[in-house]
Amino acid sequence: MNLALWICAGLLAVVLLTGGVGKLIVPQEKMAGMPGAGWTGDVSVGFLKGLGAIEVLGAVGLILPAVTDIAPVLVPVAAVGAVLLMVGAMATHLRRDEVMSAAANLVYLTLAAFVAWGRFGPESFIG
């Protein structure tokens, strides 16, 4: 179970890091033209950059506290944050009739929920 939780946390961290860095470095106009990212044209640049920073911090929070053994309780907290992030992403994509993007977010939400459950519960780093 521990290995499965590490794999899920790692995959989710890669997704969050990739998406977050993209939002931070790709110009909004260019991102809005990408498949599944049309919503970025409807938000402010500040919102987009802030969301990118949150995603990068979430990716770091899923891995670094456990690896360094400094405040490992942050791992499941970051996973809960990722669940909330994916709920918002799914709502945004469904409102725009982007079903495939919403389905991908459902997969990420499931990974995040599994990590949160596992790290708060049976495979906790605490204690």
C-alpha cells in the first residue's frame, strides 16, 4: 500500500508541477489557444499565475515533506488541496462542455483522494 501511495503521489505531483509551471511561464494568449485550456482566456493573468503557483506548491507538498521527514503531515493536507483544486477544475471544464478534460480531472481527483485517505489513515507518516 505504501508503494501505491508513493506512486500515486508522484504521478499527481508530476501533473501538478507540469500544469503549474505551464501556467507560470506560457503567455496567457498562447495558453488560451491550447486544447482544453480555452478557459485561460476568460480569467485574469494574475489568477492564472496564482493558480500556477498553487499547483507548483501542491506538487512540492505531496513529495518534499515525506522525503525530508519535515512536517510530513503536509502530504495528506496537500492531497486534500489537490482534491479541491480538481473539483474546481472539473466544474470549469463541465461548464464549458469539455468532457474529456473533466474526465482527466476526475482521474487526478481520485489519485489525490487515495493519497489523502492513505496518508491520513493506514499509511500515515505521523506516529
